[in-house]
Amino acid sequence: MNKSGLVIRLAIVIVFTAVIVGLITTQLFSRFTFVNEQELGKQSIKQLYSTVSPTASIASYLNDKGLAEEVVNGLISNDIVTAAAIQTETLRVESENYQKSTASVAFDLFSPFQKDNKVGVLFVKINDSYLAAKANKISATNTFVVAIEALIITIISILVTYYVITQPILNIGKALHLIRPGTSERIKKPHSHQQSEIGQLTDDVNDLLAKAEQQMLREKSLRNEVQVLESKFRMLFENATSAIVLVAPQGDILLYNEAFEKLIDKLNLSLKKNYGQYLEDLFIKKKVLHEQILIAFANNESAAAELELISYQDDKIWVQVLVTRLITDDFLESYQITLHDISKSKYKISLLDQKANYDGLTHLLNRQAAEQHLRQLTESHSPFALIMMDLNDFKPINDVFGHDSGDELLIHVSSQLLKILRKADVLSRWGGDEFVIILPNTSREEVIKVCAKLAAKLSKPYYLSQYDQSVFVTASMGVSFYPDDQVELLELIRSADKAMYQVKKEKLTNNDLHLAFTHDPANIENDSKRQ
Amino acid sequence: MSHIKQVFVILLLALFIEPVSAKEPLVVVVNKDNPVEQLSRSELIDLFMGKYVAFPNDIKAIPVELNSDHQIKVEFYQNLVGMPLSRVNAYWSRLRFTGRKRMAVFKSNENDLIAFITANKQAIGYVPQSLITKDLKVVYILNE
């Protein structure tokens, strides 16, 4: 049982109180009884005196020893008397154990015939110890009765307290222990306490439980809402096709989604905790990324860039990178980086680009692209030589062997021409059997050399397997220099074209001629003459 | 019964009243040759109640009593100790058990009593005043 339990505590208090009250009561009672018994003793002595007084008076009057002894013996035969004595003028009779020193009660004895004639004194010694014993006996009985009473009161008090107060409270406590807060469970009100304070307590506890239940239900529904929202967000995040990563300012990855995992896997890289600031290690051109971010963040915007990822695969992976700076409520900075795979569209764009700028047959730059390239060069004022080339005798071959053979020949020519040209040089199909060659940073001598090589290469016959016949073409070339000959692009082209037609015209007479310059210092006069 | 008691009481009262109304006092007398001239009331009581058996002059005294409940005897004790005769008798009965013997001479009437005192110097007795002779000496007069 609990040491500090209500019943034990109450029992201790009641027992303690009962003992103290009992002690006080018995003490008081004992004293009272003792005094009372002494009083009763005196009363008894007086009664004894009145009983023996006639005889004692006669004995005293007559000084009769025998009669006096009779009286004395009669007196001491009482429990209440220890000793007695009769004293007259001439006679003294006392009991054996009579001691003068101890206190005694004295009664005057008068003559039986003359009431005013004192004839002697009767001494009686009261048996105090007998009285005390008697008083003690009564007190002991009282003490016993009080003790029994106290015991009964204690037991009844404890039982009543236990069954009326403690047990209901304990039951409520036990019930409370078993109750799960937030459920509809309630404590049962004890039958005997419908209106009492314990009943009130039960009601209050139940009210509290009801409130707790409401609160918990509300919290539960809120939590559910949050969970639903969270799962939605998670779904959104996890199923996003773009890789989304949250990184700390030093580059530590805080959060990433499945798409990012897949992307890293695609790059044949291992998943690491840190890929440098803004994931820079993943990009080939880190510098571009940093520049973009610097500019964007300065304007409080998200940085965007299209960058190629490092990859150990053959396929190039391009992504659109979006870096957004996030500041949390507690002023911590982090970056949300979205990597959107644009490889496919990039590829499509490159295909379109190919279509738009390249010739479908020869895969050389088309006229439009060549013009664009030329415009770029003139805009940047880079010097170059422009060679306009036209194939001779192509038309008859086309007519005789058909377009397919013509096309075949054109492809062959293109490949032959490319073999001669340097990497920086540009070869484009200007249209039909016309080609434009751009040689940057070149001299007249070099142009002559290159053109001779080109002409030599073309002069070799081409075998048409379909017709089992070899064909060959020649070319006429006109050259103009930028910016020496012309600054205006159209004029530059026209002058090269003019020079080329000049060659074609003169070829009828001079079969070896294949090249002409817009301004030939040696031929200026010739040219002007010819014109 | 109560009537009988009432009558008895009245008769008894009549008995008491009669001598008083007669106004004849009782006297205590001795032989005229007895040297005692007068006795006090206490001395009388001591002699008749048995405390002393001698006169104050140490001469042996012989109290003379009337027999049983003689009217004069009743009157005498009533006058001397204020007690009815029954109580006086009870007193003597009480003393008899202790071994005390009464030193008294009993006479059946006044004349015998007077004759005894006349013949005996030590005797002392009580008689109505009217019966006094020249051979008797009055030592005490009661109910004066």
C-alpha cells in the first residue's frame, strides 16, 4: 500500500488523535475518580462513624475498654479503614497497626445522656492505598473502555474514509490511467457520488477529456491536411521531370529529387554530397554560370543559363539551369537549382540549323549561311579573300547522265575541294554548280596556290559506275579581297562574280586559265583594255 | 388500625400530662444518715447509668429502682436523661453483653423502695415529693 496514501495518513492522524484524546481523558478521569473516591471514602467513614457512634459514646462515657475494643475492631474490619483508636480521659484503645504520625480523621464522642458533655475522641485512619487501588481499578476500566471506543472510532473512520472517499478517488485515478486522451472514453461517475465533490471532480475531469478530444481531433485534421499537402508537394517534387536540388551556400546538397539522381546516373557520375558552389563541377563552362548568377543576383533575379554538362558519354547533355536564391525565415541562405534537360530540343534546333544553313546534297554551307558568315566577317572587319567558283561543262553532264549523276558529281567535287582547304577556310554551295570559298587572313600568293591546287584536284576524272564512264569538270574562279578590293559586301561579291565570268569568257581562248582577280596589278591595263 | 394507634397515642399523652398537671415533682432521696447533702445532675446520671458505684465521698452507693415500667420510673428517666424507658433498658441490655453488672436493687412499689432506703444508709432512690418521710433526705429535685 502507498505509505503516503490517504488511508494510511488518515489512519495515522486518527490513531494519534485517539491516543492523545484517550490519554488526556483517562488522566482527567483518573484524577477525578481518585478525588471522587477519596470523597466517597470520607463519606463512608462518616457513615461508619454514625453507625458506631452510639456504642463508641457509651464506651467513652463508661471508659469501658471492652466496648471500645469492640468498636475499634469493628471499624478496622472495613476495607476503607487501616487503623482506629478511641481516646477518653482515662482510657486509650487503639488497633494494633495504629501509628500516631499518619493522618487521621477525628470524631468527638459525647455522653449518650448529655449531648454537650464530651467524653472522648474517635480516631480513624483512612486506607488511602485501598482508595487509590479502587480508583485505579475504575480508571483502568475507563481507560480500557476509552481505548476500545477509540479503536472502534478509528476503524469506522478508516473504513468510511476508504469506501466513501479513497476508493472512489482511486477508482477515478485508475480509470484515468487507462484512458487514452483524444478518444471518446470517459470516466464513470461513482454511484454514491452523483452529487458530491468527487462527482464534481469526475465531471470536471470528463469536461477536460472532452476538451482534449476536441483539440486532438482538430489537430489531427490539421495534420491530415498538412500531410496531404506535403504528399502533394512531395509528389510534385519527386515526380518533377527537371532535377531540383537545394544547396547550401558552400555547395552542400540539402535536398534533391529523383530526377537529379537519374541525371547524375546518366552522366555516369557518383552521387556526391557536394559538387562545388551552385553545382559548378557539373558544367563544362563554369565561368558562364558564375557570370550569369552574378548579374542576376545583383538584380535580385533568378539566374538562368543554358549549359552543357560534363559527360563521359558520347551524347551531349544540355540543361537549362535556373538558380534561385532562397532566404529562410531564420535568415539562412540556400539556393534552389533546377536543371531542365534541353538536350532534345537542342538537338532539334541543331537539326533545323543544319537544314537552314547547309546544303542538303553536299552538306556544305548554303548561300544564306555563307552570306551570314561573310556579314559577320565584314562586321568584325576581319580581312579575307572571297573566291567565286563555277563549274564548267557541268550542264552537259547533267543533261547526258541525268540529275542523279549530276548530284553524285557535285558531292564528289565538294569532297575534293574540302581536301584542299584549311580548317579555318569556308566552302559553301552558292547555288547550282556555283561555290563560294572564304579564305581568312590570306595573301594573293596563297590564293593563287590554293586555286591551282583546287583546279588540279578537279581536273582528275570521276568514274560514274552506273554508266561505266569517266567524266571530269573544270572550274572558273574569281577572287576579291576584303577590305582591299571592296568594303561593301554586295559589291565584293559582285566583283568576284565579275572576275569569274571574265575567266569563263577568256577560257574559250585560253584553256588553262582558271583564275582571275578583281584588281590584278599586272592585268589592270589588260582588263581596262578588254573592257 | 390507625384509629387504635391514635387512641394509643392520646392515652400515652394523657399518661404524661397527668402527673405534670398534678405538678408533683419527683425527688431523689437518701437515708437521712447519709452524709451526702446534695448531688448534681451529672452525679445523679453517673450513679444511675452505672458509671460510678459510689457517692462523691467514695462511700459505696446502692441505687434503688422500681420494677419494670413503673409510671414513676418512666417519669424519672424522662426527666433525668430525656430518654424513654425503652432506650434506657436497651442501654443496659447493650452493657450486659460486655460483662458489666448493674449494682442496683429493684423494688416493686414506692413503699418498698422507701422502706429499703430508710433501712439502708448507702441506698439512693427516687419518689414523688408527696411521699417523703422524715427518715429520707432529698438530695435532688427533678422537674421543678
